[in-house]
Amino acid sequence: MAWKCDTCGKGSLTGNRVSHANNKTKTKSFPNLRRVRANVDGTTLRLRVCARCLKAGKIVKAA
């Protein structure tokens, strides 16, 4: 299961952590994903949704 938002597709970012001596090591940052139960086409599904999509109201949570 990938670290991706099921609504917008936001995924993890990769980059370098750079020290004062300019040494570079790989680093990875992940999106703020939440597991929620949502109504999709009349059925209840478990989705991994980022906090931004939740706040914007892009999904309808199941009761």
C-alpha cells in the first residue's frame, strides 16, 4: 500500500539532508494521511486521505 492520498494523489517527497560540512544523506517526507471511512457511490469504503482534503471537505465521511 503506497503512501498516497486516495483523492488528490499526494505522495511522499524525497530529497537530501545537508549538513554544515555539505554532506548529503537521503531523506523522505510523508504526507499527513488519515484513515477514514467515507461514502463513495453509496458504499462505505476505508480510504487514506490527506489532512488537506479532509479540511477542504472533498470527501463525505460515513456515519
